[in-house]
Amino acid sequence: MSNPSQEQVIGQIAQDHLFIQTLETQNSDRHDFHDVSVWAIKSALEAAYAAGALAAQNKSTTSKGKK
């Protein structure tokens, strides 16, 4: 099973926690700027932290035993 890319993880966090469908610039204020609650921002930051910790753990685990 392959690991998701950084962009995929960030995009999923944006969708799941901030309810933002895309992080691509849409050149429209209505689509590029969002009202987001502080609890959603906190949740997204916690998810990003957890994803980073998991990625570091996976990198550490896969690099063990390699010389």
C-alpha cells in the first residue's frame, strides 16, 4: 500500500476539517476565501500534526535496517 502524498493529505484535511473542497486558486473571492471556525482550525491543525508525526514515524521505521 503506498503512502499518500503531502498534497493529498493536506487536501483531505482541508475537506474533512475546514469543509474546503479544493485548495486550488479559483480567482474568485467567493471560492478563494472561507469563513472558518476556530474549532475547525484547531481540528485541522491537530490532524496535520498527527499526519506529520505518523509520516516521521513511518520514515524512521522504513529507514531502520538500511545502510
